[in-house]
Amino acid sequence: MHHRVRHAFPFRWAMRQSLRRMESASAEEITRYQERRLRALVRVAASRSSFYREWFAGSGVDPASIRTLADLPRLPLLDRSHLVHASDRFLVYPRKLMWVAHSGGTSGRVVTVHRTPGSSAFELSALQRQWSWFDVPHRPRSLLLRSNDPDPHRTGVLTRKVPGAGQLAVSSFRLSREQLPRLLEQIRAFDPQVVEGWPSSITILASLLRDRGERLPVTAVIVSSEVVTAEQLRLMREVFYGPVIDYYGQTERVAMAGNCEAGGYHEFPDYGIIELLPVEGRTDRWEIVGTPLHNWGFPLFRYRTGDEVGPSPTAPCPCGRAFRLLGRIDGRVEDTFTAANGQPLPLPHTVVKNLVGLREVQVAQLAPGRFEFRLVPTTGSDIAAAQQQALQNVDKYFGPHQTVTFRIMDHIPREPSGKLKAAIRLTNL
Ligand SMILES: [Zn+2]
């Protein structure tokens, strides 16, 4: 549904023009563009978002004094904890004009964010610009491999056409050797121009195809949400031939980056401002802090993504764009779970992403097909509703016949790194 609205958005043409202009802009022109939007967003936030109204009043900082990128650090850093509860404080427009989204990423703390239709349209336009570097058309026929189940209530259904979007969705947990011939027939009839989704899901399909000696040539493979390993890259190229387009973003939509046709990994500076915050105790790691420039209804400044990068390359990218180069983005690695029937289940944090109203949440794999949800409630948490939602999620994303248990806790144990993970595996499967 959202896709149709995004494609029809009235300012799309102007957005595309602006995005195209920025590609050949100089570093100075890019900075001027960022600062102009930053000033306007600060003005809106200071007068109309209750969080920033209170912050400016309490801090004594004059909103009009935030004028350049050098002034940005005078604004407070935000993190996930600001969006777990009462994220409405950041709203500038009435809720009903906004789209709502939830996610914990791989972190175990589910946030609620709001988006204007315009910012979603800009997001898609920014992606389409990146695709154009690889000769992918604006609306490619796309084979979509995430967790989307075509129809959880009918076992024989392998794929689903997404109306209006030109997508054929395949669920990760329906990728099996037995189903492959029938699945491949449906994929070939659809004739995809791109394969799009999670690297781990795409890799499952790629290895099934390779084992049968099949190839599925496409213009490009589009991946996001996870670190892509060298082995995954090799396999995707072997089976799908096309180049791999990788982009980075988050549910909070504060910053975006992606690779170019010359192999550089670039910030998309017209989408958001990226600051790199040194990671404590490390001299070679930085956290990505994003200030989005297009979501006028829900302004956020200096949001800590929790995602880390290594050192940026020093040589300019041969593609010639003035978009700053980023180091390798790490931190999005998750163990694959295993379903009751032995199927691999990539990115299992998907089953906790809409469990809102809890302080912390985690899903643990105890054995194949056996999962424990750990819930840390807070005042006003509706545990019964969260449990009901969790059961539905498992049915939808992991498939039927799984065993689910719940444990209510005061605190979920952290990883040795100190991080809370949304999904963990307790056994070697
Ligand atoms: Zn480049």
C-alpha cells in the first residue's frame, strides 16, 4: 500500500531533480544544502516539537544560533531510549498525517517512529538514484526475499505478488530443496529484473540454485540490513551474475549510505547529516550519528544509531561524486535460527520488532523449533497482548509447528560486549 502512495507522491519529480543535482555538486555546495535544511528544521522543532521546545527553554541555547554543521554538537545526542516510550514528544504534525513504524533492529529495545509521506517518498527516490548507478530502472520487477510470508495460513503457497509494487515476495522459511522446482517455475514466469532483500535469505536461495546447477541472471542484487560476507558476495555473483547493490539505513531513518558502481561506500549527504562519534576505548571505530533532513513531521537531531564503522578510506572514489566515503559498517550480524523442520531462519529479530511497550525484549533459540521470548515489562506493559503478538509473529515469520515459551524477567543478560541482542542462540545447532 505504501509503495503506491510513494510512487504517486506529487513532489517526486522535484525530489529527483534535487537528488540528481547533488550528484555532481561540490563538497561546499553539499554543505550549504545541509546547513540550509538544518536551520529550517531546528526552527520547526524549537517551536513545535514538545521535546525540543523544552530542551531549548531549559538549556538556554537560542535556536537561531544553530546555523552551521559546526554548531550541531551544541544539540543533545539522542538514542533509542528517547524513542522507546512517548516518542510522540518529537511530533510536529498531528499523528494522523504520519505513518508509524516500529523496530528494535537487532538491539532488543523496540522504538516507535513517525514518518511523513514526503520523507518516505524521498527515501525511495534516494534508493532509485543509487540503483541508477547500476542501470537498474526506477521500478524494477523485483524478487523480494525477506521474511514476508506469502500466506501463513495456506501451506502450498510459495510466492505472493505485491499489488502495485511489481514485487514477487518469497518467504525465507519456504525456501527448500523439495519446493525449489515449483518455486523456480513461478520466479521464471515473473521474470525478475532484480533480487532484493536480506543477504542471508538471498544466500539460501542462491545455494539451492547452485546445488541444482541453475542460474538466475538479473540486472542487480539489492541487499540491506546485514553485513554481507565475502562468501555471500561470491555466491550471489555466481548465481545471479549482476552486481550487488548494498545500502545502509535504519527504521529511524536518520542516515543513509550505499555503494557506488566504482566500489566506494558513500554517505547520501542530501538524505541526512552523518557525524562519526569515537567509540570509547577504541581508536579505529566510530558510531554513526544521524540527523535526517527530510522528515519534517518528526525532527530528530544527532541520533545515535548504535552502528559502528571502521576508518574511512583516504583516497577519493573513482566515481567522482563528492559524497563522503564511509569505512566498513559493522555490527549487524545475527545468528540464523532453525525451524522445527530444519529450515534456516535468517534475521530472527524480525519476530520481536513490533512487540511495543516493553522495556526490553529478546527471543532465544533453545533447540530447533523451540523459542523462548524474554520480556521485561514496564509500567503499563500489556504482557498478554505482547505474548499474543509474539505467537502470531512466529507463525508468520518462522512457519507453523514451532514451540514457543515466555519468560518474564527483570533484566535480560547482556552479551560479553555489554550489548543487549534481540535474538540469540543458546545451543550449537
Ligand atoms: Zn563512488
